[in-house]
Amino acid sequence: MNKQVFALAVSAAVSAAVLATVLAAVFVISAAPAQAQTSVTLYGVLDEGINYTNNVGRGHVYELASGFAQGSRWGLKGAEELGGGLKAIFLLENGFDLSSGRLNQGGRMFGRQAFVGLSSEYYGSLTFGRQYDSLVDYLAPTTANGSWAGLLFSHPLDNDNTNNTFRLNNTVKYASPSISGFQFGGAYSFSNATGFANNRAYSIGGQYAYGGLLVAAAYLQANNPGSGPNGAISANDAGFIAARMRVFGGGITYTFGPAMAGFVYTNSNYLAPTGNGYLGDTPLVPPGVLLNSLKYQNFEVNGKYQISPMLFVGMQYVYTMETYDASNGGVKPRIHTFGLMADYNLSKRTDVYLQGEYQQITGDPTFSILDNAFIPGTQSPSSTSRQVVVRAAIRHKF
């Protein structure tokens, strides 16, 4: 190799090294802001305890059960800054049974939530996917079951979905920013079928918060919920399966010092209901009887007292007026539900709690399974009009 060729080779190598260094520097400089402005968070809740139920149709039972004060879950959520106060956001949340390891929400991988969208600090958020309805977003925080107590404190058969029995598939949802304490939003869920209105849903709601005051209201309607696997409310994820569902309500809570008190009213109306997710394959009415409509009016009083930074106690009473209209006549039973809870924090992320719930059905009988007391979370209805559940559990958040 002569000196000229050797010089050219050295010059080319040096140029390539310089170019590689420059490109690497450009990549680092351009990538650093993107990394600083993008976040992904892994989070979860593990809730496991022992339940005693006095009557599940065949005697009492002791059982290990998961997800009562909060459903056991893990999830991923993230955001990317797009500039001008705009973000791209996503959330994937899995629900599971800690006792057995199986998936909840009908066996879905991300059955609790799964959505992507845009969020603006000035204009609110617009998201697309499997999401909560407006009852869950706005009204449920004024109930005991939707804020601090969970599943056992649900209204009968969670008839108003304030305990989030079902989610909405195929959903476009808008949530406003907080405007002087007021926030509102709504959701529309597609049927994804040629019959546009068959198993679709829509909801709207709002909240106003000022100091210790929280006032909320919401409305939800679904056509043919539970019909088929692909609609807004699929069959293996439904509360009630019916020709139409309408739910509305309002609630108020007020916090003063270590105490909080609340009142909630909800009205749930089901046209031609044929089944319920908690009851499984058990029919709502005896053979040969047609159920024209089923209506629930729930009146809830709840309270909570923070005894110390580590310990709170809470109580709830729900009076439910049921209107049962069937081909063999109509009656109006009454349901009384009473719950107590104590929760002690072992640390910022770990707590232990004790819950007790009692339900009694009174008034004229329907001569159906609805005459049997049934607290959501128990294995099956009682063989009588009364049922009692006691739970001791541990919860860890990460």
C-alpha cells in the first residue's frame, strides 16, 4: 500500500468516526427530552381475606376470597407530553382473583380498563376503549361501596352499578377539566353490530367539590345489555340482562374534621329482565312466568370517622324499594342492608380491615329467587330472607 492510499484510508476512518460521534450526540440530545417527558407506571392492589357467610343456600361457609374492599388488580398507565399542555395517555388494567390466580371480568386480559386517548389541561380528556360509565366516575364516590368500603356494601345485586359490576366496551369518553370545582363528562358505547342500537349504551354525569362538600349526579341507559359477546355490555360481564336499562341518581357527602357523612339516591329500571350476573344460571322468575319490569330505588346513608391517622371506622344503611311487575302479578318488597367496617393502616401501602354486612328482605313475596337475601360477593343467595357476612382481610398497594 503506497502512502497516498494509506492517507486516504486514515482520512476515511477518521471521518467515519467523527460522523458516528456526531450522530450519537444528536441521538442523545434528541432522545433525552423525549425520555424526560414520557412516563409509564406499573401499579396494583392485592386484597385477600377470610369470609364467613351464615347461609349460602346449603348452610354456612368459611372461605378465602379476593378483592372486596378493592378488586385485586395490576395495571400499566402512561403519558407522553406532546406540547402545549397536550398529552397522549393510555391505561391497561387487569383484574384477577388472588385466591386462584384466574382472570376476572369474564376472563379478559385487561378486563378492568383498556383505553388510549388525548388529555389537555385546558380542554379535558378524550379516550377510546373499554372504560367506566359516568355512574362509576361521578356518582359512585358518594356511596360507601364506591369510595371506602367496596363489594360487600353494594346495593342489592349492584342494581345501579355503583360498584362497577360491568364496564363499557367500544366506548368513546370525554371528561372535562375541573372548572372552579365543577367537572362533567359523558360516554357513548357502540354496539359494533349492524343493529346500531342493539346493546349500545350512553351515560353522562358531573361532580361539584368545594371544601369538604361533594355533590354528584349521573345517568346511564343501555339497550339490550348482555345480548351477545361484542356489544357495549357483553353477556359474560353484565349485571342485569334486559331489554333496556335506565339508571340515574344523585349523592352528597360532607367532610368536617375527622368525620364524613353522605346520602345517596339511585333509581334503576330494567325492562323485561331475564337474568343477573351475580345469580348466574339461576332464573329470575319461576317457569311459565314473564317478568315485565324490575325497579329498584336505593336510599343510602353512610358515615366514616377517622379515629387516628392509622384507623377509621365506617357505617352504611341502605333502604331499597323494589317494584316487581310480572305476568303473575306485581308486588313491592323492601330490602334493608346494614354494614360496618374498621380499617387500620400498617404502613402507607398496607392495611388490614374488618367488615360485617347484614341484609333482610321484607314485604310481599315475589315467589322467585329475589325473595332470598343475597349480598354481592357471597357464593349464592341465602335459603331465607336474611344473610350475614363477616370478613377479615389484608390489602397491599404497589
